Amino acid sequence: MAITAAQIKELRDLTSAGMMDCKEALKECEGDVKKAQEWLRRKGMAKADKKASRTTGEGRIGCYMHHNGKVGVFVELHCETDFVAKTEDFEHLLNDLCLQVASMSPKYVSREQIDKAVIEKELASYRQNAIDSGKPEAIAEKIAQGQVDKYFKEMCLLDQAFIKDETITVEQLIKQTIGKLGENITVERFVRMEVGVE
């Protein structure tokens, strides 16, 4: 199947991927732009996984102030080089992360920051509640794990659904940007302040 310049442009506009990557994706997906978009998304995440162990010593701090002046956010986003930190894609990601933190109020960057004892206590409580309601132990374990996973999705930035596209998580959004820029990117920390809320 011949891939047209119009198809490549359409896919580029949707994904910001390189021309050759768009062409390859369209060939792999027989010209189907939607499937090619998903193919590029998976490819970007595969690239990101390979870069995950690389050191991120550069970056930027982004900030957001809500229009009513009652919510403010700072996010520290790291990458490997100052060159990438100055790119439009990196800045765009940083702005999206600031909006995410402002809107969804996560408490942690990732689940690894939550004390293991707290997680075990939550699991035990959910498990016991399920057993007390008459569920068999194996089912109670699954219910407890599901409740803890739900907690992570609410409290951990990387686990949250991205506010602009709920079909992906914030972690997947970051991996897509890693795939585009070719460098590891990590959220170092964030601060969210809201008037009257501690």
C-alpha cells in the first residue's frame, strides 16, 4: 500500500513524531492513522524503557498559578542534557505536569515513595473487610490489591490518568516524550499549595 504525504502529515500533526517514524508506522498499520498512532505510542514507550537507567542531571522547574490565585504548583522535571531541557516538547510536558498536579492533587510522585508499612496496613485492612463480608481469602486478596491500586491512581502522579487524555497515565505521557526526545526524563518532585488547605 502506498503511503501519501497527506497521511504522514496527519500522523505527524497528531503525534509530533518524526517523518520517517510516521511513514514506518503507517506502513506497519496499512495506512490506518489511528492504528499508526497507537503503534508510535508503543514504540515511544519501548524506547523510554531502554533509557530508564540513564542519569538525569539537568532540567527545569515549571510553575502554574490558577486564575483565582488560590492554587499554585511547582514541578521539578529532570532530563539528561540542558539542550533537551530547552526544547518545546520538554516545556510542553512540564506545563502539562503542572496542570495535572493542580487539577488532581497527587500526594506522591510514584508508589515507591509511599512507606511500605502504610501499604501493608491498607492491604490488611481491605483484606479483612472483604473476609468479614463473606468473601473467600483468595478473592479477598484480589479485592484488597484492587483497592490499593485505586489508591495509587488517586495519590501517585505517575499512576494518575492524564487529564487531557484519560486513555493514558502520566507515566505513559512521560514515556511518549522520552521516545520523541531520546533522553530519560524523570519527575524529581512537586509542591502544590492551595489557600486554606494544608
